[in-house]
Amino acid sequence: MNWEYKSLLPADFSPSARVWVYQASRLFTISEVLHIEGMLSAFIRSWQSHGAAVEGFATLFFGRFVVLMADEAVVGVSGCSTDSSVRVVKAMEAETGVPLFDRQMLAFVRDDKVELLPLGQLAYAWQNGFIGPDTIFFDNTVATKKELEERWMVPVGKSWLQARLGKEVMARPSR
């Protein structure tokens, strides 16, 4: 799979543009992707904050990650406009039956595809070689365009998971 996504981000958005990443529990089907892309496009065209148009961007990466971005250098995003973005993601969830708000599921690149792992099984996966320090992790906690570009897809050994797993992350070689 081609894991390049940075060139698809809006070049004219500020590095501090706010980002939200929602991860699906499974790959979306082609018909779901087409429907979701339509929902995202319609939402971005109508996204407002206190009556002003939000400079927004939305896409679906790798058939599984809904990414929303608002360039607050143009118009600040208020609580109401953030709520409207959450409503559209909840609508996607309701229409597809695919959970998008489960922050306990972690995503990794294994064998050139996205694999999910419950947070509660992280230590077990580490101890049994499912993941190692060089395994690519999708850090959905990124909050800005710059973070999305620099640390969304990051090796486990350079992510917040290293603290959760302890010092052995940096010492243990990948399998």
C-alpha cells in the first residue's frame, strides 16, 4: 500500500491548523467511502463558526481514517462549530454502523496493512513480537497539521506508547 498522505494535505493551511482524526474499526466498503466522501464534502462547504465560513479540509485516508482540519489562521473554530463536526462524524458512524470514536483501539502498519489492537493488549503484543520499536503506529492524538505531517505515522519507539511500554521499547530490536 502507498502510505503517502502528506502531499494530499492542503499546502496553504497553517502548520497550526487544528486536526481531528477518527479511526474506523474496519475498512469502509467502496460504497461507504463514496457516501462518506460526499458527506465530508458537503460538511466542509457548509462548516461555519459564528456565521463565518471555516477554512476546512476533510478526507478519508487509507479507507479507515476520517481526518478533519480547520485553518484557524483564517477563522477560529468555536465550540458550536466543533460540535457540528462531531455530529457529521456521528452521522457517518450511524449510517455505516462502523464505530469511529473508540480511542481504546490502536492502529499499526503490519504486513503492509492497517491492523488494530486494543490498548489493553498492548503489553502482550509487545512481549510476543506483534509490535516492535520500528512498527509504524497511527497516533490519532495529533492536534495540528504540523503534528499530522510529522508524527501521525510514527515508529512505536518514538511515540507516546514508549512510555506506556517502558524503557525496553528502545532497547528491544524489531522482529
